[in-house]
Amino acid sequence: MKVTRVLAPVREQVVGAIRAEIIGGALQPGHRLIERELCEELDVSRNTLREALRQLEAEGFITITPYRGPTVAILSDDEARQVYEVREALECMAVRLFVERADAAAVERLRITVARLHDAHNSGEVGAMLDVKRDFYDALYAGCGNDVLHGQAALLQSRLYQLRARSLSTTGRPASSIGEIETVLACIQAGDTDGAVALWGQHIRRAAEAALGAAAPDRAAASAARPLGTDSRT
């Protein structure tokens, strides 16, 4: 697989290529990424690759261990449940504060972001959904007016990014997810604090069910298609 140098910065293309392999299951949790092989397959410099790997580490897709290098991150179901419990507490508080404090401009910013999110979900591209979802949360936390809450939520984002990818990769989840978000937006626009909070909590629990219930990728199919960073020599 190669990356081009015209549509987006090369580093972003490298991030997208490796992320797609992880989301698609070609790179399994615990898989070791070999820098030399990745540079050859993606036709990029080692510096560019390392910048991309640092971003993927920040997003929670890989871990970088001294003397071992980067590997695809492993997140157990128990850890995932705990992450979703904390996510529900933080985000429901953010939704409540948003309804109570956000001005008209903040609500409009959120509405525009939800419209973009709708288009991303319809595209079926998980990477696009995740990118716009970041903008959605930026709008939500900016409007809730609590920097401490925003800071605590930011600490959770790297793990959530991987879980969102798992959730949105399940059949039917993108369509149901955007429907849930649009219903919450309607409550926010109507000033229905309790309704918005209750529905957002339900949205998160459904996302957790999708992520935790996602079937493990078919390892035989993954090994048949040579993933990035895998030596093809026998």
C-alpha cells in the first residue's frame, strides 16, 4: 500500500492507512509493527512514520514500548466496560451543563457538527465518522463551560477512540448512532435537560454493547491478506 502526497499531509495519510488496517482487523491486538517494513510499504521516511506512530499512540490504537517498538494496543473487555462507565458519567454531566449554559451560537455550532456527523455516518467510512466525532465533542465541551470537565474527558479520549472504532464498525451501528445523537440534539434545542441526559446515557450504553459485542475479526482472513508491517518472506 502506498500513500499519495496531494490530498492530505503525508503523516495524516500514514495515520489513516495504519488506523484503517487496525479498524478492519488486518492488524490484530498485540501485533508488532516493524518500522522498516512500514516505511517500505508506505514509501515514507522513518521520521514521517514515527510522527504518525506517535499520533496513533495518542489515539490509543498502538502502544510504543522501549526496546520492543510499536504494537497494536490491547484493551480487555473489563477495561472497556470501565472506560464506558467513566464516559457515561462525564458526558452526561457535559450534556446537562450544555443545556443549562450554552448560548445560541454554541447550540448552532453543535447543530452544524451533528449535520456533518450525519453525512459522515452515511458515508460508511469509520475514519470519517471518528474525525467528525472529535469536532462534535469539541463543540459539546466548549458549550458546557467547564474546563475541568473537558480536561478530564480529554484524558479518556485515546481509549475511547479505539472503542468508538469497534462500535461504529458493527453492522447497523452507524445508522442507529446518528439517530440517537439527533434525538438528543432535539432535546437540547428544546431545553429538555433531563430528556437529553437520559437519552445520552442510553446512547453510550448502546455504544458499549456494540463495542463489547463486536465479533472478533476473522484471523484466517486477516492472515490471508498481508497486513502493513508484516514480512512477506517465508
